[in-house]
Amino acid sequence: MDIKWKRYSYSLTAKLVAFVIAIVCITSAITIFINVVGLHNSDFGIAFEDSYFLGKDYMTDSSDVIQSLKAITEKYKSEENILNGGSINADVLESQEQELYYRDFEYSSKSYNPNLTTEENYKVFKEVYADKISKVKDQLIQEDLREYRESLQRLAEYKGLVYYAKSGTNEISKTPNKAKDYFKSFPSYMISDSSEQKVFPEEVKDNFHANDLNQLGPQDVMYVAFTDEFLNPRIATWNANKLLVRNYLYQMAGFTLALAVAFIYILLVIGRKPEEQQGVPLNSIDRIYNDIKIVIGIVLITIWLGTIIKLDRARIYELIFPITLLTATSVLTLVLSIVKHLKYRTLIKHSLVYSIFNKLFDFVKEIYNSGSVAVKVVLLALGYPVIVALTFFMFPITLGAAAWLALKKVKDLNAIKAGVKQVKEGDTHFTINVSGDGEFARLAADINSITEGLNKAVDNEIKSERLKSELITNVSHDIRTPLTSIITYVDLLKYEKDQTKASEYIEIIEQKSQRLKVLTEDLFEATKAASGNIPVNFETIDLVSLITQGLGEFDDKIQACALDFKISSREKEFIYADGKLLWRAIENLLLNIFKYALAGSRVYINIIDSGSVVILTIKNISAYELNISADELMERFKRGDESRSSQGSGLGLSIAKSLIEIQKGCFNIEIDGDLFKAIIQMNKAE
């Protein structure tokens, strides 16, 4: 009977069954574990919680509410307080300033004087870096403002939550009844004021996470109550999760026990046949070197982990079982193959590293022991550099090699120094030639790149000076024209006795004044838009509806210009932008069309969904000859009519571009003959 059992236990069928059981068990256990981790945030402890009020979920919800209320009433207080810098922690601001001082000013600023004391340098730093320090403060203010609004949003999203909190003169509430007894009428509450600190139900005090309750005080007033509307769905979810996780734990325990039994059995019988057939039989996998098998196993596990991490949350639960099953089968096969060699005492000997060193040693030994002088000379010639590198006998040779290498590097350094001198003396087109791919070669390439950048900077500066001159000329021309008219007609008005002509003069003066006002307002708006100092309120906007409604408002001007608008789009295209600013930019384009488009021509408006962005294209035929590039036309005070006889300010396109860019969009224009095309790209709403 014993012999028959041994034959059965060592049979291929029994081993295969045990192998399958082990694979299924480990795959199932890992799948269940990842399900718990993914669905329940690794909260296995929920299975051992006695009630919702003794669990982590209750403390998490209440802690979030308390923290939000404390932050709003104590730290942030109001948006006005935040914007005035009242919420900024002085230590944090000082830390940011010191980091800016040590990281930037001390190491890279030309204003830093090592001969001065730290206090004296810090005074210089405060003056030179005033703008950067101000930006750091503004950044801290914006972070506090964002956190303040997020706290308000979190509180607003809770259903069934009643609260009243007060700190000094700052208070916030979600109920008109602020009496303490009113809050105590709810099934769960947290009370904290100068006279009392209490939580209900009382069992909350036994919660493992009850130390979070210390967040309640000290506080002038903090009343928080949870209604049935808040508690009931959470208690139901807690009960369902507890039952689910507990069942998962039972299943994991069962699979782990079965895995242990199957794995131990396989370890005992793997690689051995019944007693009449001694030895460890090897297959094709067993013949792979053991160190390679270990590397393959690690790679497979790494790939499995990477796949699980990168998989989309929804797809994890679909693919985790087959991926784990495949990986576990491969890894367990490799492990059992290593176990065979362990039993046969060939774990080290059957490795690639051991085989290489063993064969190398045998090869050297065989050559040296061959007795041939020629072979020994070859061996010494090959092995000598390795040996002398570890001894002082190689010093003269290594010194000569080092001298040669040093001389070569000095030549490269001298070439770089000569090149830098040439660039310093004004030859910005000089190129340093250093061959190879070493440090000096890369340094020379970097210096050459700097000279290229310097050339570009010089060209840009020349262009900038030219643009400034043109800008001043254009501004002077546009402002001087109405101003000259106003002065002229004011002088005429002084001596005019005819009331009819006087009225005409006043009307002309009014027109020119309005013209001057428009120019001034456009210039102010262009400067403000270019600086980005405009608040942006992002929202989801139907671009098609915005264009359609806008054209309806301009119907009179469209009729007056005899323009035929052609719109090509789907019914709706939703984008993420500020409606007012976006319409202001589009309005500028439409006003340009009314001023400069050829009367009686067509205007094409195309709205295209291009994946993550929506592209708005507006095309029209110009009434003036567009003998100007698109880049020049985008400049301020540039117009399509070089005579500057039209009533435009030349700021419309500049304003439109700035308004689009502060909405994280892209604005470009293209000119093809007399065809003018404006292209706006905006982020698509999710």
C-alpha cells in the first residue's frame, strides 16, 4: 500500500494537479488582494470594525469637515483677507525668501558681494529681488485662495451636513439655527466651545483614530452635526464593504492555505521519480542557467508590477487574473526548476557566471601549462596591462600615457580659450572646432550654441528697436491726427459767430474726442491683456451658440457692409474658456472684418473638432491690398491699409491674441493674397 501511494504521489498527474492548484490559488489570492486595495484603499481593517462610528471612514469624513471649517475660520477667514496677504504664514514666507537668497542670489546674482556680511548682502537682496519676493508672496496668496475655495467646495458637496463654526469675528454656517441644543438633536454630532467639548455617539471616543478629535480645539465655536441623510448611505456602504472585505479575507486565507499545501508537496516531489529511478530529471527549462532564470523571474515580476500600475483602473479588474495567471505560471516554473538544481546540488555550478569564470580559468591554466614559449608570450602580452595597472611597475608607462593624453587635452583647452576670446572681441560667428565626444568637445559645442543664441539675441534686439520706433511713429500718428483736429476746431470755434457752423465744429470736436478716447481705451486694454493682468473665469461654453448669438447682435452692421456669413460646424462644440474674454477676442475680429472686409464679399466661419482642441477659423477678403506679413500685422498699431486712413486703432489683433493666450488658447493669422484668415485654438471641454 505504501509503495502504491509513493508511485501515485510521484506521478506526473499528481504533480500537474498540485502545480495547477498552486497557480490558481496564488493568482486568486493576488487578484482578491488587488481588488481590496483598488476598491477599498487597502482598508482590510474594516473587516474588524464593530460599527461605522468606530471605523476609519467616520473619522475621515468628520476630520475633513473639521479641517475645512478650521482652515476657513482661523487661517483664510475671507477672500479679501487672503488677497491682502493675511493668511500667509510669516515663517513660510521667510523660508521662501531665504531659499531664494541662498539658491539664486548668492550663487548666480552679480549683485552678491562676498566681501560683505550676510546681513549686508541680505539688504541688497531685498532691494534687487523685490519683484521676485513679491511674486513669491503672490504665489502663496494664490495657493491659499485655491485651498480656501476648495474647502468651501468640499463642504458644499456634503449632503446632510449641518455646521456652525466661529473664530473671533469670522464665522461660517450651514443652518440658520446656531444653538448648541439644536445640534445635539441629531444622531451624531461634535461640539466644541469654551464651555464644552463633546462627541456623540459616545463610542466614537473608543475609535482607534479618535486622536483626530483633538482637531476640534481650541476653538471659539465648532458645532458639527451629521443627519440621517449623511449617515445612512455611509453606514450602508460601510456594512457592505465590511461584509465584502471579510469574505475576501476568508477566501484569501483559504487560497493561501491551499497554496501552502500544494507548494510544499511540489517542493517535496519535484524532480524525483520513484525509488527505482534515482536522480533528478532535467528538461529544456532546467538547462537554462540558474542566474539567467533568476533574472528572467525578476523581469517578469517587474513587468507584471509595471503593467498593473499603468493599467487603467477599470481595466485592472478585467485583466488582473489572466496577467497574474500567466506571470505566476512562468515564475513558478522557473522556481521549481531552480529547486531541482538545489536538490541535485548544482545551483551554483549551473550558472552562467560560474561557467564563464570556470572556463576562463581553465583556458588560462591550459595555455600556461602548455609549455609553449610563444603561447606564454601572447598570454603575457594580453595579461600584462591588467597586471601592471595594479602595480607600481607600470608607473613610467602610465606616466607617459598620461602626459600624452594631457597634452592632447591642453590643445583642446587652448582651442576653446582662443575661440572664447574671439567671441569676446565681437566675432560672434566664430566656430570652435574640437574633435571627439569628450568633455572639451561638448564644452566647445555648448559655446558654439551660445554664440548662435547670441546672434539670434542681437537680431531680435535690432528687430525690437525697429518695432519700438515704428510703434512710437504709429502711436504718434494715430493720436496726433484727432488731437490736431480738436485743436484746430477749438481755435475756429473761438472766433465763429455763426451758431450753425459752431454746432458743426462742436460735433466734429466730439467725434475726434471720441476717436481719441477709443484709441486710449484700446491702448490701455492692449497693455492690460498683454500683461495677463485680467481675471479669467473658466467655464464650459458652446462655441457654436456663442458665434451664432454674436452674429445676431451684429446683424445691422452685417447688412450695412453687405457681407454674407457662412458658418460650417456641428450643432454644438463645447470648449473650456472665459465667455466674456473669448467673445471680446472674437468681437475684435468681427469689428476688423466690418472695417476692412471687401463690401459684398463672403465671410467663412469654420468650427472643427480636432481631438483635444476646437479650432475656430474666420476667413474674409480684404478691401485693402495686404502687402504686409502676418507677423507685422500682429504688431500693435499696424493696419492692413498702410495709408492709415481707416478708423481702426491697429490694436484689435494684438488684444485678441493676448485674450486668447491668457485662456490657454492659441491665436494665429495667415495671409494669402487678399485673403485674411484668423485661427483660434481652444481647449475642448471634457
